[in-house]
Amino acid sequence: MSQLVSAAEPHGTSSGSTGPASGSPTPRTGTGRRTGFFGRPRGRPELYSSYRQEQALFNTRAKALGAGLLVLIAILLPFNVSDDLLRILGLGLVLAIGGIGLNLITGYAGQISLGHAFFVGVGAYTASVVAGDPEGRALGLGITFIPAWILAAGAMAALCGVIVAPLATRLRGLYLAVVTLGLVFLGTYVFTEWSSVTGGQGVGREAPRPVLFGDDLTLDSAFTSDQKLYWFFLALLLIGALAARNIARSRVGRAFGAIRDRDIAAGVMGVDLSRYKLIAFTVSSFYAGVCGSLLFVANRHFGPEQFGLIMSIQFVAIVFIGGAATISGTIMGALLIASLPRISSEMTHFIPFISTAPNVSPNIYEVEAILYGGLIVAFLLFEPRGLYGIWLRMRMYWKSFPFTY
């Protein structure tokens, strides 16, 4: 054995030798190669020696540097973008939080859910009740501490997910989709009739005021309100995305994947289907509740009729356009969906027969609906992996250039 080890080492060194300049042992692989920062041989960035190494959060240096650069650009973006664009980007960040929740249950766990808007509405009105004015027209507790009403919104939505989850153990596929779709219509009726909480149809209620360390984020100060809200949404998205990514690469995430690929086989292998489907619905509903509380803040005002089927389709579009079972793809899809109203309104400058009046056809609202449907159909037909799949194609082309194979 000692002869084999010695033969694998570079000439003139021994197993106990140190690096030429550092005075400390140089990390080596089993073949004697020096390893880089991520524990792999230098010049071999995709050579993994353990499963844990492959499943690391940033398993290559390029991924770590790229993620850090994107976060830095996102932080500095408000200094170079107008407030109206920041408002759109902030809405996209909030939608990304809800989209990540739906992707956990649909993309990772394979459970089709069309009732995401119901859980978003539960979170929105829970936050409004907790942070609302006790002397106002609608019910309110006056707790303006941001973590209190955000966590309360997520917890209440998660509780509703726990109640719905037992149905997931008995149903799957189209039947589960129809049941979750029924939640949307049930929620629309409850939100419309419970006027003491929601403010009633056509009236609505004011959003909770985000006060952080005594600073109201909806008021201008050293920074504009849109800049402060953008940074606030970005921080929460980073926390949510990091937590979801860790869930996906954990034991729970592997169980989700087994259930998605073949739930009967997963049950035979020992995966507790009831437990993990309960976890999937609970975590997804928590993300939806947090999204609802922030969505109220981003739009400043909401009515009960807005938490309907259209919102559920919007989140489904985010998942399929961005890419199922991807966190970064969900963020890209949410930013694109949030930008569609602005894109459709800008088209009037290039296509003059598109009207901005809602009673004239064709108008920008009809164009926006066409874009929704067209994008979903186009991605399902030509790029099922979504925007994340396009990014993978670009990355593989760059890595293999100038070769085409």
C-alpha cells in the first residue's frame, strides 16, 4: 500500500510533506492532485468525490461568484432605475416568493395545485387584520411590527394548508387539481361576504403599513418609498429562496422528488407519502401567505375579487415559464410576469391600432391576456424547462464553444 501511495505522489515529495511555500499540508485527492477551494482537483470543476460535495449550495466557484455578483447588482439597482420600474421589480420579487411556494409543491413534489390564490388571500387578510387600525372601518389589532404580521400571515396560510393536505393523500393528478381549484371559488365567496375583514367587494381595505425600526417604508426619507420597499422585498426573497433551495437538496427534497417521479414506488421504498405531502402543502402555503402579506403592501390596496382564478393562473404561469423544480427559474418567471403589463402598454408605441381604452378592442388588457396564454403554450411546446432551460442551453453552448457536440 505504501508503494502505491508513493507512486501516486509527485517526484520528490512524501505523504507527510507540506506545500512548498505555505508550510502547511496541501489538500490532495486520492491520486495526489492538489485540490481547489471547493475540494476538487484544480482544472476539474465538475469532478465530485462525494454526494455531499455535488449537492452543495454552490458546488462550483463560478456559481458562487455569479450568485454574489447578481445579488450585488440587485442591491445597487435602485440607484440606477426609476421608481416606476422599481415598483414593477418589487412586485416581481413578491410574486417570486409565492411562485417558489407553488414550485415546491408542483415542481418538486409533483402535486398539482390550482388553489394558490386562496392561500395568498388568507395571508393578505391575516396580515391586514394583525397590522390594521383598531379604530378603522375594518377589523384590526394594531400590531405594526413587521415580523409579527408577516409570520402570522404565513402561519395562518400554513394552517389552512394542513387542513387541505389530507386530501392530497387520497387524490392526485386531475382530481387533486379540481379540488384545489374549488378552494379558489370558496375563498372568493368568503372574502367577498366577510366584509368586516376584507372591506367588501368593490371597496377593499388598506394594506398593512410596513414599519421597520421606526421607519415607515411607504414614506420617502433619505431614500424613496419604492427604493426601501424594493430592498425589503429583495431581502425577504433571498431568505425564502435560500430556505427553499436547502429544502430541495435535503432529505425532504429527495422525498419530494421520489413522490413526483412515482409515488407508488416511493411508498414501496419506505417514503411516508402522507407525511411528505403534508410537509409540501404546509411549506407551500406558508410561502403563499408571506407572499399575500407583501403583495398587499406592494399594491397598497386590494379587493376580495382579486384573489380569484386569474391569480392562480398567474402563479402557474410563473412556474411553467420560469421552469419547474428550479428556484432561480421561478424568480426569472416572476419578473417576466410582473413586467407583462408594462410590456403590453409599451406596445402601443409600436403597434398603433392597440388601444389603451378598456372599451375599445384590441386594447392593452387583451394583449396582456394573449401574452399570458401565448407564453405558457410556447414554453410548454418548445422549451418545457422554461427560462431556466434557455439559460442551461446558453451555458452549455458557452462551455462547449467552439465545438457543437
